[in-house]
Amino acid sequence: MSSVDSPQAWRVVAVAFTAMFTTFGIAYSFGAFLLPVSADLGSGRGATAAVFSLTTLAFFGLGALSGPAVDRFGPRRVVLVGAVALGLGLLLTSNATSLWQAYLGHGLGVGLAVACCYVPLVAVVGGWFERRRTVAVGVAVSGIGLGTLVGAPAAAALVDALGWRQAYGVLGTGGVLVLLVCAVLVRPAPLNVDAVHVPLLPRLRTRAYAVLYASGLLLSVALFVPFVHLPAFAESRGAGAVAAAALVGIIGAASVVGRLALGAVAGRLGVLRTYQGCFVLMASSFLLWTGDPSYSRLVAFALLLGVGYGGFVALGPPLVAEVFGVQGLGALLGVLYTSAAIGSAVGPPLAGGVIGDGSGYGRAVAASLVVASLAALLVQRVRAAAQ
């Protein structure tokens, strides 16, 4: 019989890592598609950036449904739904003749695929561990960072070689095959963290949860702006397309360091203090994007933002479990991640509108710095709200 903290548990971590590597690698590569899609479909940057925002809105927002669904239907069926959504979504996107089709295909299709692999598999991994839950979740979600590292420059190379439509066809075919294998290999957790034995609503109404939610929302408004607009900004300063897209990959690579290293730091300083420090680091990183930065300074920005982002993602589930308990963890995380859904839906399109023809980057970056700083100040109140 399978038990927690066993070799079988680490095999489930590997499956979760692979699923997140695949889905987030595709979703976060959108910056490489922004300009060619915009040019082909005759849409502005703000309207085209909304494709990514709808994707993040879907995968964070639908987490409130996919988290409880994994308990009711099991992880295999949920991941299979994600595979189908990914394939159909990118098929529609690659054949889009107007922007609304990209909204539907990429926004809903890719968004649902990520939703079926993120919150559900984080909850499943959490249920396979007791002693090493923080480390296991950190390893699993590091797939997000490595997927971003590989996905963004790989997508840029595919777009350059094949065009954006065929590039999405290749990504869709490969992604579906990987998720089908993940669905076969995943196993339900022996500790069912999504079985709600403790009432959920009273915990959602606490001040601690409200502060976590509000700070996550504000941070997400700023956090996802670079995923969409940083490559185009770098190109406007003379960087090549692949080098510009690689900046998003650097965010992903640095996030792996954040997920793993800051998990160890949290063991010494505490999960909450380390989580709060991630907000400060991300807000401060935007200072490096202000003015007229060189490519090397943009690399430094991507590195610092990525480390903080990695810790933010990896420490969220253990923090929620620490403050509110593991029962109903999938539902607690699913509701919390709707804050990221709203923030990511607002930030990139607003930034695209401010940027316009490229003359408004400075204002968009300054606004991102201010909003991220407000989030960093707000999250410091989590301890007081919990008391």
C-alpha cells in the first residue's frame, strides 16, 4: 500500500513537475507571439495582450473549481480534461482569423489546461507528504520556472522558423502528448487534503485570508506585465527576438532558484517572513526596469523578479496550510488564486494601453513599481491580521 513521503510520492512530484513544465511553458511563452499575432490580426498591443490576460484569468480563476474537482473525480480525469482543452484551444488559436478566436482558443483552452494541472496537482502533492511537504511542493512547482525558461525562447525560435500559426500547432501537439502521459502516471493522494472536514467559509472570512487575497491581487497586477511586455521592450532597445524572449525565460530560471532555495530559507526564518520578503524583492526589482536600461540591467531585473516570484508561488500553499490547516487546501488555494486571476487580467492590458506605440513604457513600468510596492506593504500585515 502506498504511503506518504514514499518513493511513490516523489514519482507523483515528477508527474506534477512535468505537467506544470508543459502547460506553463506554453502559457508563459505568449510574449514571443505578441507582436506577430498583433501584426497578423491587425490588433493593438493592449488588445492582443488581453489574450494572455484571459489565459491567466482562466487558469487562476478556474482553480476554484479544479481544486475541489480533483477530490471528486481524481487527478487522472482532471488532467485528461486539461489535455483536451490544450489541444482544442491551440488548434483554434493557430487558425484564428480574428482576435476573438484567439481569446477563446488561447484564453479558455490554454487557461483551462493550466487550471487542470496547477491547483489540483499542488493539492495532490501536498496530500502525498507530511514531513517534506514544503520541499515537495517547491520541487513540483519548479516545473513552472523551467517551463518558462525553455518555453519562451523555444517559442520565439519556432515563430521565427515556422511562423506563429505553425508554432502553436507544434506546441499544441507536443503538449497534448505530454499531458496524456501525465494522466496515465498520476496517482491520487493517500491523504485527501481536499476533503473538507473543517468548514471552509469561516476561514475565507478571516482578516488573514483577506490580507493575503488583497496583497496577491495587487502584486499580480504588476507581476504579469513583464511576461507580456518585456520582450517587446527589449526589442525596441535593439535586442534580437530570441534574446528578448529569453528574458522571460530568465524569469523562469530564476524562479526555480526561488522555489527551491527560498523553501530552505523558510525552514530557518519561517514561511510567513520569507513569503513577505518575496514581495519586497519583487517590488524592488522593478527599479531596474526604470529609465533606459541596458540589456544586462534587464537581465538583472528578470533574475531578481524571478527569484521573488518563485518563492511567492512555492511558499503560498505551505503558508495557507500553516495558517488555515490542510483540510480543504485545494479549495482554499483555488479561491486565493482568483486574486491572481483578477490582477493578471487587469495588469498587462492596462500596461499595453499605456505603452501604446511604444512611447509609454516608462509610465507603465512606474505604475507597476507603485502597485507592487503597495502589495509589499500590505502583505506585512498578515501576521497582525492572523492574531
